Amino acid sequence: MNQARVDIAPMTNERLFDATYKVVAGGSSSNMRNLGLQTPLVVDRSAGCRIWDVEDNELIDVNMGYGPHLFGYGDPDVLGVVAERLRLGAVTGIPHRLDHEAGELIAASVPTIEQVRFANSGTEAIASALRLARLITGRTLVVTFEGHYHGWSETVLRKAAITNSGEAPTGAVAGAPGMIPEALAHTLQLPWNDPTLLDEAFAAYGDRIAAVILEPVCGNAGVVHAQPGFLEQVADLTSRNGALLVFDEVITGFRVALGGAQELFSMRPDLTVISKVLGGGFPVAAFGGSTEIMAPLARNEAFHAGVFSGNHAAVNAAVAMLGKLRRNLPVYNALEVNGSYLEQRLAEVFGAAGRAVRIARCGSIMSVALLTRPQCSNAAFDPAVPLIDFAAHRGLQLLCQEAGLYFHPNPLEPWFLSTAHTRDELDIVVSTIEQSLARL
Ligand SMILES: Cc1ncc(COP(=O)(O)O)c(C=O)c1O
């Protein structure tokens, strides 16, 4: 891969960010990314688990571009292949020989997928999957859970359970001004891990519910596992009420196991959405299920399209990534071992510094959040989030960023480990946190 620097020196992070801000609204193309770096950080290049800013400062990254790079940034086995594909033609708008290979690899890896459709982002794939669920069931109501993020399309974007600044929104609020308020009438948001309310919702609306969509491990609000039996309860209620179960495995797909969270927890969703690790850093997403579930798409009754959906470069990235994963299955065990090591070392460091912290993890997905006081139970979503000390977390983030470690300033954004995070890097992460805590 070409690691050459873009020639923009002698720009500083601050000057370049200000210049960008003038021509890119908000300074970046995602509101998630505009959420409050206190000191501007403008990236020049990345490799392995490191990024370099435009002042040539080197940082270890545990945000890792929100999760796609399981083998680290710039993996030549994936992105090198894509680079060659770009030369050979990335979009012809005609079926490509690689489509078959990618479809077979996904079907062989994800237990419940027989057929897929490709898309460019998780948001798109989820919007299409939910539309398909609504078409199949002839119903419109979709159940979502607090804290779970399913992209920014009209019916699923609600205000997060708590905002970055720590203020809690009131009730179910559209996630962004300008959205069609009535669209939210077709989703019902429930608390995560509340079996009683789930039962009640199905008792009241069971014949109106088209689908339940969830992150099998809630990565977008602190890596919160489902309580024992909760996923099974959702599966049972959906199947008994003629609704579809949709697993949003945008984060967990190919990350927690080759077959994703459904393999890890032995679950059988009707539809599955995958992205992130699927492309190894190249933008690609897909949704899929049984041939029967996908039949309305095959018959052209359900609509899903896109000039770049299933473009040859994206599909080639998926083929390269899945091929590599299938040749390297011990990678999941290695990531679990390293994740467990980091979790333990961080717990020691925060404990020694006398700081209340919540650390949660599923394999290589972690959440680290400073709390205002110790939490009684680590498991449930609700008790943890109100205790998060957003201000202290941002203070720690800033000190770490200055000291060469980057994690997201929003404590609800997960950390992602890659195979490029060796013990040496993890020890640097721990010592940087230790020293920054002492200065906090
Ligand atoms: C669980 C989950 N679903 C959906 C999405 C949306 O994916 P995208 O940002 O590619 O549209 C994300 C993005 O982070 C996600 O974490």
C-alpha cells in the first residue's frame, strides 16, 4: 500500500481543520464525528493500529475507523486486492464473476444467510431489510431498543438514550430535525433487556409488528450484552406473532465470530445486516436471509437498488476479507485473549487510580467509560449510562490524545481491537491511560 504523505505540510491540525470547516459543513461528513474533539486532529495517514496527523504526530488508535479494520489499517491482503480491482474496473453495472464468490462466502460463513443483496452502508442495508420485512408481513410497525443504532434512515433514527453532552432527551424523539415526525409512528422503541415490557408490547401490538431489529450485543451504548434468555424471548415472540427478527450485525458480523453474534449465541434471525468488517476498510454492506425471505427481491416485488450497490470493488473487498478470515479462524481466539488482557490491565489501572469506571467487552469490542460513582451491576444498560461522567471522560480523552492514544471522545462509542494491536501496543495503551489518569 502506498503510505506516502499527502503534501499539505506545514499545515497544523488546527489550521487545516479550520480550513476544512469552511468547505465541509461541520468539518467532517458525519455528525457522529463532529461530536466534540476538543483539540482538532486531522489525519494524514494510517497503518496497522496507528494514525499520523498532519503534524506527523503518531497515535495508537483504538477507535479504528468505527470498526471495519479487523486486520488493522491498510491490510494489503484486502486493500491491495481492491486497489488492483479499481484498475480493472470498479463499476460496470453488470453482474460480475465475483458476485457469486462473495455470495457463497457469506452464505458459508453466516449461519442464517442463503442469499444476500449488497449495499454501500449499514444504513442503506437496514432500510432495505426493514422495507422487505414490512412487505413480507404486510405490517408497518418495527420494534427497536433504546441505545441501539440502526443508521440514520427515516423510521429508525431516534435520539440516543443520552446525548454526548450528557443531557437525556425526553421520550421518543426524532433523531434529527427535518425528519418526518409521522415516520416514527411506525417504530416502537423499548428498553433493552426488559422482558416484561417486551411481553406487554407484543400483547398490545403483536398483530401490527412487522419486525424487531436489534444489535445482538448493543455496541452503540456501551457494549451491553443481552441478559440471559432475552434474545430467545425476542425470537420466540417474533415467530409466534408472525413478525421477523432482524439482527443488525453491522458491528458484530465477522468480528465476534466468523458467523457473527448469531453463531456466538446460537440464534437464528430471519434477516441479518452486515457491514464494517465485511469490507476490511472498504465501504460495503449487505443484508440477507433464507432464499424464501429474499424471494420478493428476486421476484422484483421488493425494491432495493443503487448504482454502487454491489460494485465490483466492494464485492472484491468482501471476497478478499472473507477469504482471509476463513483462512485465519484462530484470529477470533487471539482477539479474545488480547481483549481480555486489555480489560484486566485497564481495570487494574483505573482501580489503582481510584476512578470509578465501567469496562464492558465482547471479544475485540470494548467500552471504557469513567463513571461519577461505582456502578452496582455491570450488566444492564440503564444503571450504567446515567452514571457516565461525560466531562471526565472527555478530559481523559484529550490527555490521551496529546500523549499519543486516540479513542472517541464520546464514551458510548466502542473501542475496536485489531490483530495489529499486539501486546506491546496494548501495554502502551495501558500506560498512556495510567499517566493521563494521574494528570486528570
Ligand atoms: C450497529 C450499527 N448499525 C448500523 C450502522 C449504520 O451503518 P453506516 O454508518 O454504514 O450507515 C452502524 C454504524 O456505526 C452501526 O454501528
